[in-house]
Amino acid sequence: MNYPKSFLDLVECFKRLPGIGGKSAERLAYYVLSMDKEYVQEFAHTLMNFQDNIHYCKKCGHICEGDYCEICQDETRDQSVICVVESPKDVFAMEKVREYHGLYHVLHGTISMIDGTTVDDLNISSLFERLDGVKEVILATNPTREGETTALFLAKLLAKRNIETSRIANGLPIGSNIDYADELTLLKSLEGRKKI
């Protein structure tokens, strides 16, 4: 016996989410079936609201609801330092440390031959458009092969601009992601950064 088409359609939608396989997608569909209609409508409305209102900051690439994120609008932050990260998740992870007071720039990925991600696919050109008055760029990509490749590429470009470039220290285990690190590890990584 086959599932009804509407059930299968929902299962297929859930399977598109990262980390959700066929069995998990079926469990979620059964859960939605047991939810009351008001909650399903609220959930659907929240998804649509999220899609309509969350954008990327026009300056740094972080997530926001307006044209610019809170960090870019905060004039009390150190405008002379930019920390370059792979994703908005990394900005939130770095902010938990509460010791970094500069700006951010989100690349939205890394250079990856396997995934076919090139320099043109990343948010790199806008970084170079905002370097006036910047004294230091901290490269805080993940300590993976792709993260290291991206950091080295950026370091070479920044060297031509005579801007001090540093890399976060190896407080983070190789192969891990910044958003999984605890605050102390991130703090030590920032404190131990070095010039490239």
C-alpha cells in the first residue's frame, strides 16, 4: 500500500532539509498530521514570514530584517577591524565570546573544488569595497582544507593592499566548525591570532 500523494509531497519537502533522511521525514510528516490546524497555520505563516523578511546585509552579508544588520549599524564597534567568516552562524558564535568588537564579513561558503564553489560564488568582491580605513582583517574561516584554502587566497589579495591580515589561532580542532566551539575556545582563538 502506498502513502497518499499529499503525505509523500510533505515527506519529499522534509527530505530536502539538511540531515533529514527518508525515515526522519516520515516521522515529521506523521507529527504534522497529529498537530492541530491552528499550529500548522502558525508554522506555515512563520515560514513565509521568515522567507519574506530575512535578508543578507548589503554591507557584510550577515542576516538581517532590513538593509543592514545590527552590527554594521552599530557605530560603537571598531570600524578598523573586519573578521571574515564563512556563514552567519559563525557571526553568532563569535559574538557569544563578547570580546570581539569589530565588524564582520560573511563569505557564504569557501572555495571548494569538490563542491564546484569558486571565488566568484563567494561574497568576496564586497569585502574589498569596504577596506577604506580598515587596519586589520582577521580570517576566521573554519580550520578545514576548504577554509584554509580560502584564507590563503584572501591573505594573498590583502597583502597587495598592505592591510594587516591575521588568522585565528589553532584553538579550534582541525576539521571542526566555528559554530560548534565553546566561548573559551573561540576567545583563545581570537587572542592567539597571528599575521599571515
